[in-house]
Amino acid sequence: MNVAMSTALSGISAANERLRASASNIANLAAGNQSRPSVEPTNVDKIPQREINPANEVVEQQSAAYAFVANLKVLQTQINTTGALLDIKA
């Protein structure tokens, strides 16, 4: 697998994890649990929990969805480019 595909798949995975974490935060809010664990890809240490803000969670979900789609487009472009190169060499 080449670097562009690997990067796109990693981005898709990160966006999926952000969306999952935000959905969990909304569920915690509905259950009365007001603490919010964060997902930060650059920091592997546990981050202090913050209060859940529904407006921030909606923004986080939209941002994660846009990141997912953008990385999917990168992956699709890479696959199409690879296919075109294979057609040229065939």
C-alpha cells in the first residue's frame, strides 16, 4: 500500500473515532454524565475531562463528517489514479 492510501485510510479512521467519541458524549449527556473525554490524535496521554456542550458536539460531528468525506475523496482519487496508471502500462 502506498503512502497516499495509507494516509487517507488513517484520516478516515481518525474521523470515525472523532464521530464515535462525540456520539458517546451526547449519549453521556442524555444519561446525566456531564464529563467529556476528548480524542486528541497527537497526544496519547489521557486528557482531563471537560463539561459536555451539545453545541460543541454538533460542530465536532460535522467536522468529523467533513474530514471523513475529504479523506474518502483522497482515497478515491488515489485509486482512480492507480487504475489509470495500470491502464497506461497495460
